[in-house]
Amino acid sequence: MLSLQLFGALMAVYSTNTALAAPSATMGMRAVCDGNTPSTRSEWCDHSIDIDWWTEAVDIGVTREYWLELTDVNVAPDGVSRTAMAVIGLIPGPTIFADWGDTVIVHVTNSLSASLNGTSIHFHGMRQNNTNQHDGVAAVTQCPVAVGESVIYTWKATQYGSSWYHSNFALQEYQGIFGGIIINGPASANYDEDLGVVFLNDWDHQTVDELYAVAQTNGPPMLDNGLINGTNVYGDDDDASQTGQRYDIIVTANQAEAADSFWMRAIPQSACSDNESTDNIKAIVYYGDSVTTPKTIGYDYTDSCDDETDNLVPVVSKAVESADWSDLAIATVGRNSAGLFKWYLNSTSLLVDWADPTLGQVLTGATEWETKNAVLQLSEANKWVYLVVQTAMGVPHPIHLHGHDFFVLAQGSGIYSASVTLNTENPPRRDTALLPASGYLVMAWETDNPGVWLMHCHIGWHASEGFALQFIERYSEIGGISDESSLNDGCSTWSSFQDTYSIEQEDSGI
């Protein structure tokens, strides 16, 4: 049995490859822990999958250090040339490996000298316990990193499993600045061999700046293609999940007698988005040294855009205190005074300033924020937060919360009411979950991590158009875990760069 880490990194569609490419360049080696064998994957060193990492910290005293340089590139991953951005010249970028309990240090250098873009890197799904300043969100936890400058992110691998990192500046992640994260640790099922990551991502022959201009005036465009591990073909020649979500899957390789090669298909769901290459986002799985073109046909499926969580039961059981109140956040879309589409939560379209991040305002003693900053304060420690996100729009949205794994208490169509049954006994826990079209998502989490945390739709256009909120959690404790001097230094450098090159902010700031 083979283990694969399957990633979805989608803007509103997906991406592909004609042959299963080798995993992205990796940095670091997998540790070998006593007991973690093909038949005992639930064990890891002196720990096991039964440990509740929410309450029991694992620290093995190892530091993993990585250096990432971001550059402008010309690429043709599906045969059509265009400009893009890359991490050490790669799309997707190199996978960051660590072990459960490691300290991870990532040096990021901005060499985007052709596009004159600032940047930041967010480590998606990493809870950043007491390291809010290293969450990597431009205009929220830091100023963008100017061209020619570097930033150092440091965080603890308090969880294990598969995730990804990506730029959190404008729409850069859809230009190519993203890569995998694998935190080695115990697993809930046994397997023989880990084959690394399979990355599915959107791809278009226009740049994201060109696409964003279309999206603002005419709504979401149809994308051209998708990539699997950074490559695909474009066209009809067969010879050649929700955004931010990921799964570890086990494949039992026992079909060699049926065929020596198989198509692996990434099929965009039309209920989620439109893609011109729906039937041509494919990779090839080979047995042995075969180089034949597969003749396998696709599996029949129901075209939908739903989280299928009914069979997802967390191994470490946790319950949620019964909700005695709920905040209701209403998601809508409309045109602003300039005729451009903007998304709104609670009638507010988020707008934050690259040069004046919210964390910096907290550190200088600010206690009031403008309505456009979409700030909600969570002052008390270790209290339950219950949030209902509701939309009447016929468009689904992957909702991502920084700094927390939240409990999914309910998802459904129609209008949320008190009659909806909430699952409070070991519900699924996620950092990204789907708000169904014309429906609701009920979330809960504890205020156990001080900081300024963003919650937003992970569809690129929607976040850039303001579909987001900020939670300032445990305000009084944030100063004690932050380095105001380094934040100010980065902001000073950014402001100088922005003024020198007359850089204008044209989106929400995130």
C-alpha cells in the first residue's frame, strides 16, 4: 500500500500533468522513529496517535531550517508560455519537511525584481501557537517584504500531517508561489511506502492580475487548465477538492494484471467553478517501467460542491460545549461605487493597509478600528466562540481560519435557524471548510491562541474583493509574544520601497 499526500490549491478551479512528475524538490529527510513501521504507523517515537496535541506539546529539540527565494519566471507548464512566479525556480515550490515537535525556521528572500511585488508567506494550517507574528499575512501580521529584502519565519510543528505554504500577498499564490508542507508523525492507517505529494492547482494562460481585472468587472472567468505537480498538456490530445483542503490517501497497488498504466484524473466540479480542460487534467500512474498511454476510463461521479464529512471522524475524540449563543455573519456580493464587485461579511468589505498591519496597531496600543478593517475582538481566554456564516448567494465558499482548527458543527442549505441540529460530540475539525451555496456553516473554536487571526474565503478573487474578517484574540497578551522592533523594521523598509516605486494597493490588502 502506498501513501500519497493529495493537495487542492485552487483559485476557482484546478491543475495537471501527463505523467506523474516526481515530487517537488524536497528539503530535509524523514526521521525514523522506533515503532513507526508499515504495520505500526499509529506509533511515533515515544508518542502515538492517541496523544491530544491540543493539550500536550511534543518537543524533540530539533530545528529544521530552509531558504526560499521568490523570483519572476517565464514558464510553459502546459505548453503555453506566460510569466509567473516561482519558489527557488520551481512551481510548485519545494516541500518543507519536518517531524512532529520540530522547530521550523524559514528564510524568505523577495527577488521579484521584474514585477516589483512585495510578498509574504503563510504556512497554511499551522496553528502558530504563540507565534502570531510569523503567520505571514501582509497587512494583518506584517508589512509586505520589499524586493531585495528577506524575512525569517519561525514556528513549531505542533501538528502532524500534510499541508501547504503559499504567498498571502495579493494573488501571488495563483502565480506560482506555493509548495507543500509535510510534518511526519503517526498515522491512523498502516501503509508500506510514502510517495510524497500530488499537487492539484489552477492554471490560466493570463496572469492573475489580468484575471482579477476581469473578475472585478464581469465576475469569475473560466480558467484554461489545471496542473498536477506543476505540469499538464493543453488541448484535446489524450496522448500527451476545495481550495486549501488536503487529504492523505492510501492506494493499494494490486492492479498490475489489469493494466500497466492508469489515468489519474483531477476533475473540476462544475458546481464549484468552470474550467476549459475539465476532461484533460490527468497524470499517469505506472507499474514498473511501463511507458504506455493508459486506456482506462473515468469513474462516474456526482457533480457537486460539498464537503463530504459524514465519514470523517477524528481519531482523538473532542467535544464542544453546548452553544448558548451564536454570532451570525452574512456573506453577500455587490458592486461598489466604481462598479467593481466586492464581497461583504456583515455588510463590511474588508480593507486593510499593507503599510499599517493590524498587529502593528495592536502593539502601539490601538483599541479602536475602522469599520472597513472588519475586526471582531475576543478578549477572554479559553472561551468557546460560535460563529454562523450564512449566504443567500448560489456560490459555495471555502472558509479558512488562521491560528485555529475549528469544529464543524453544521453545514447545510437554506437559512440557519435554532432548529438546526449541531454536532457537538467529536465533530470534524478543520482549518478550512465549505460554506455551501445558498447555505450556512456553523463553526466553533476556543480562544486558546493570542493574536490577530484572519478568517476569509480561500477563493482568490473573493479574498481580494474583501470577503474576510479579523479576530483580535486575547489583546492584552499579544504584546508579550511579539517583536515590535522587527515588525517596525520591515514596515519601514516596505514603506520606502512603496514610495520609491509608487506601488498602489488595488485590492483588500490580503
